[in-house]
Amino acid sequence: LVPSVVLMNPPFSASPLIEGRHAAATFEHIRASLARLRNGGRLVAITGENFSPTVNSWRRSFERLQEQGRLVFTASLARGFFARHGTSVESRLSVFDKTPSENPKEFVAGFGPVADLSELLAQVQREIPPRASLAAAVGYSDKPIQVGVRSTAKRFTPIIEPRRAAPRLAFAESAHRNAVALPSPSPRAEIVELACECRDWKAPEGGALSAGLYEPYAVQSISIDGAKPHPTTLVQSAAMASVAPPKPSYRPHLPKSVIESGRLSDAQLESVIYAGEAHSDLLAGAFLVTESFDTVSVAPDDAEKAVRFRRGYYLGDGTGAGKGRQVAGVVLDNWLKGRRKALWISKSDKLCEDAQRDWSALGQEKLQIVPQSRFKQGAPIKLSEGILFTTYATLRSDERRGRDGAVKASRLSQIIDWLGADFDGVIVFDEAHALANAAGDKGERGEKTASQQGRAGLRLQNALPGARVLYVSATGATTVANLAYATRLGLWGSTDMPFATRADFVVAMEAGGIAAMEVLARDLKSLGLYASRALSYAGVEVEMLEHPLSVEQIRIYDAYAGAFEIIHNNLTAALEAANITGEGGRAYNRNAKAAARSAFESNKQRFFNHLITAMKVPSLIASIERDLEAGHSAVIQIVSTSEALMERRLAEIPSSEWGDLSCDITPRE
């Protein structure tokens, strides 16, 4: 849509993604509208009174606006101008023409304050110049723009239908010749119950598996109508391939287009089905939860305030299997069933964009995923529905006192209050291994206390017994004890498993070793509580890229090696000069001596790692250029970027030097 006229009343100081005030909202809306406006078009806006080029804080912004469109009229409106409409805020009427100003730093004279409409009309007719000629239209439709609605249960998502290019806008034949034709509603997006049939599974070749570590993966116990195969080959371990999951009775609801287009493959749809199957069941037994949500104890089924916990599901797919889309599929299934609140927890707030990407890939509005950081701690979350995204670091934030002395509730309490005690929607623990050590453990150096975010994760699960918990991680736990966060799998504490307590479970698993863990994963799959697939490396070829060192690079390496050799040979003397060691190498301070030698060796390794990497870059760039010329894609993995060190160095640079940055974050410093 490229309009020739824009009439707008932008928000004075509000933003859709920021809780509180946002002073630049008016400017950003007008700038965006000018960018959309057709060349020669006109924009008329009612804004706050202070949005004027005569206000020092806005002058630079108006200069930027005049690079797009010229300000041709501005007049302040008296406080009572809109009193009949229930507001007495001082306002301003501004008019822009989409013709760049010859001198963006020069502005028209302003008028006002104008007290009534007749006076304003007289000034408009007298001062505003005639409209500029419009530029040739590009991409206009010969039909009205069809704006419809897509129904997803109770929420409607706009649909913009495609248009054909034509030189003009079409208008409706009506009593009002200038009225734009009203569109007819677009057909609703078809929501269907996923159709699948259960089947008996047998291992290939009469039940015999190959002798390899991995087996090709295929959906085993069900056949999904219309589902597309996964775009790449998936594999699973031989132990996991030896069993099949149970035949499910659960049928999710999803948009038909998601299934037919393959946005969720058959393997991903299988996860959505089995997650729903697990969430349809409750763990055996009843439990009592303390008010702090820290402790859970077994109770009789008829005990007062006893609760039952809903069973969870663990998605353990490796990188590339599309865990994000599977999570979005589980949330969407529940969304379409009327559960319009969900919680998505991950390691970093930067992953919110990934979550929004996966959600929008299924045809949903990405802004329905809202970061918890939008809401101040202690303030209520004002969302009637939506997907709240938060991080484990935020989840562990304790209550604190504000500047006014008032106690601000913890972030965990803020989430629980928003979801409600009877919440039965989805809670996603993405990168769930970040909850490791949720219950403490014995380490090589004694007892290890439970991690704060691990305990917060347990409190959240204890506080919301009806929640549909989905654990997501390719590396669920490095040790058996680190599975303490996965209480909803029912591995201990219920009659579903033979372990009365978590300690009994840990002891049994550690006694069985790796074999016991493999059997556990296999059994969880056979119960329909766990899936673990990975991309196949079949057909992947590995070729070493050799970089021949030039004479200059050898000289540089030898020079630095000689410098470190001098430091190494004189390190003892330096420690004596610093009074860390005495004659004969006797240490006055063993800790200081160990720290000094450790710092030297670690910096030496870091330096030569940087040096060797830098020397290999020319060959790497040449190889990438050859691959690109051959029509291939180059995937580059960057590790050990020293980002934290870079941020510290940048923070030390005064603002006066920002125009000409010069900083060194290499070991050469």
C-alpha cells in the first residue's frame, strides 16, 4: 500500500513493546508514515504540543524528517480544543508534504495557540500551499485491497491478500463517490484435527538392527495423513531404535496449511502428538506443596490441599531437528484449544527473536510472544492472553525493595500471579540443562548447594501442578543428579516408577553407569515421554584445509615466541622482585605464586591461539570465495570471541572518543 494521503494521530509517548513512556514514539510513527507515503503525497498529524522544530530536543529530529518530507504548516491547539471529546491535553496540528526540503534546517513559522475550529480552518486555508503533483503510482491494485481475518479459535489475525500491479486505486460505486470499497471477508484459515492411524512397528529386515551406532529415524507407531517427511535425514541411537513409542490416542489441532506445506514435518508432528498425549495424563499419587513451593511431600489422595501433578514431556532432539518449531507446534495446539496463556523460558533474551521466528513460521503473529522484561518487577503483567518469554536469569530474581521502600515481588511470583494457580497451559523449559543442580549434589570438593535458577524452576513447577511442562534440550544432563529439575517425568516419588525418592533414583542410575542411562532413555521413549533425533551425517565429507606459513608469518611467530621465552626465563626473578618468592624459590605466598604462573601460562596459550588463528585467515577467506563462486554456501562457526572482554573495553572508552574508536582486546594488551 502506497497512499497519497496519511491522516494520523500517533501515540504521544507510548510503544507497543515498552511498559511505560517512550518519548520518541511520535517521531518514529511520523517517520515511518512518511516513508510509506507516495512521493508528492501529504501527511496530516495531530501530535503533542511540544512536538515542534522550535523545541531544542526535537529540532534534530525535524531536520531528519525534512530530508524525507517538508513541513509546510504547524499550529499549536489550545488546551480546551478537544474538550468536547474528553481531553484537555495541549495538541498540535502539523502538515508534511512528501517533497524533500531544499534546506532541512529551515522551518516554516508556527501558529497558535488556536482556540477554535473556525480560526484553525482560516489559517489552514491561508497558509498551507497547494498539493504537489503526485509521482507515478507503482504497485497499485485495480481491485480494492482485500483485508480479511484468519480465525484461530477466539483470536483473529489479519490477512493481506496479494494484489496485481495497476496504475490506479479502484473505488466503489456508491452514493459517496470517494468512499473506498469495503472488502468481502476472506475465508477463515482451516483448523483441523490431525488425522493419523496407529500401526504396529517392527525393526527393518525382520527385526534386526545394523551394527552401527545410529539408525535412520522414521515415525514408528503412527501414520500421519498429509504429513511431509523431514527435509533432512534424521537418525537415532541404536538403543532408541530398538523400541517404539506407544500408540497415542491424542489428536492435536493445527492449521491445515501448516501440515500440507510441511512447516511441521512428520517427525515434528509426532512430537506434538506425544507431548499432547503425555500432558493428557497425571502422575500417580497426591502431594502437598508448602507455601514457599520449595518442598513437595506425598499425601493421601483425600488429604486437604493435596494436588496432583500433570505429566511432562522431554524433547531431546539434536541441533537441526527443529526443536523451536516443535515447541511452537505444542503451544499452538494448546492455543487453538483455548489455552491462551503460555510461558517460554530460555537461556538468553536474544533467543526471544528465535522464538518469535518459529511462532510466525506457523502463521501466527510474532508479537504474541512478549518478553517479561517489558514489565517492571513488582508490577502486574497486563496481558489477557499471550506467550510470555523469559530467561532463567530473570526467573531467579528475588524480591527486592524499590527506591520508595516498597517490596517488589520476585519475578517468579510475577509469573505465577499472571498464570494463576489453576493454570493448565504450556510451560516450555528451553535449554532445560540450564536448570542443572536444582537439588544440590556431592562434588569432588564436598557438598554443592542447589543453584538458584534450578530451585526457581522447581518452585515454578510445584506452584502450577496443572501446567503442561515441556522440557527441551539436546544435552539434558551431564550427570544423573542434574536431572533433578525433571520432576514431571515421574521418575521418582510416584508409583509409576520403582524409585521412592530422587536419591534412590540417583543411586540406582550411578550404580548402573552409562548402560543404565541408556536403558532409562529407551524406556522413556517406550512410555511416550521422550524423543531424541539428530541430523544424519551420511554423505558428509571432511577435507582438511592446510595453510602454508609464509616467511613473514614464520618470522612473526618466532619473534613472539622469543619474547615469551624471555619472560619465561625471567619469571622467577620477577616473582622475587615482587616479594612473592625468596631465594632458592621458597614461596612467601603460595597462592600468589600459583596465580602468577597460572596467569602467565593461560595468557601465553590464549595469545598463540589468537596468533595462529589470525595467520590461517587468508587461506580461509580464499577457500570461502572459491566455494561461493562454485555456488556453495559457507557456514562459519566463531568461538571464543572474547565478547565479554570487548564489552568491558568498550565501556572504558569515554563518549568523546566514540567517533574514532581504538581499542585492543587481544592478548597483546
